[in-house]
Amino acid sequence: MSENINKIWGTRRRILLTDNSEIDLLYLKKDSFCSTHNHKQKSNKFVVISGKVRIETEFAQQILKKNDSFTVKPPLIHRFFALEDSVMVELAFTSNNIKINENDILRISQGGLIINGKEMTENELREKGMLGL
């Protein structure tokens, strides 16, 4: 199973999906970030394969480099920033025989790009005609 999904921050390639786990390869573009969000049931473990990524939660932030990992458990609010072009594995899993649910995400704010040092969401970029950058 290999499916590419294009996002503002890069590309997600689904490697594996079972009832209670999923594995994705994330190809991140430098100066991009995902939405600020959380999950009710799903935990995420991020492992950096190459590049440098900052993971932010509501309590702290951590910079990850090659072979570093970070786990986010529900309902912790989180997002990532690509400080360089990066490749990351995202392992998502549930416990207690709860099935993975694609709708188990609450987006608090949109992902986007950093342009001239300023965070711009996907909608802001679209409104300004800047998505082709």
C-alpha cells in the first residue's frame, strides 16, 4: 500500500495501515509546518531519517535530527516545523484494540510556510496568490 498525499508542508506516503497502526513517510519542505492539532485516540511517534525538524507541543519544543525520535500521546496538542528539507517516519498507533480513525484529528490552526520570517497559513498563501512558491 503506497499512496502519496500532497500537503502544504510536503508529501505523505502511506506505507502501512492496519486496524490499530499506520506508518507514513513524510517528505518535508524546508520552512514548512503542519497544522496545530491533537488526537483523541491516536499516538504519534516521529523518527527523523534526514534533515532537522522542530516538534512543538503545548508544553515544550524539541529539535530532532537524524535518528532522533519524539512521541506524542493523546490529547497533547502538537505540530512540526521543517528546519531543513527532511524525511521523517510517522508511526501512529492506538491501544486497547481501538481502530485507527482518519477523523481522529482536531485541527486548531492550519499548516503553512514561513515566508520572510513570518508564518503564513495555506489560506493566507492562497489569498495572496503565493501557493506556487
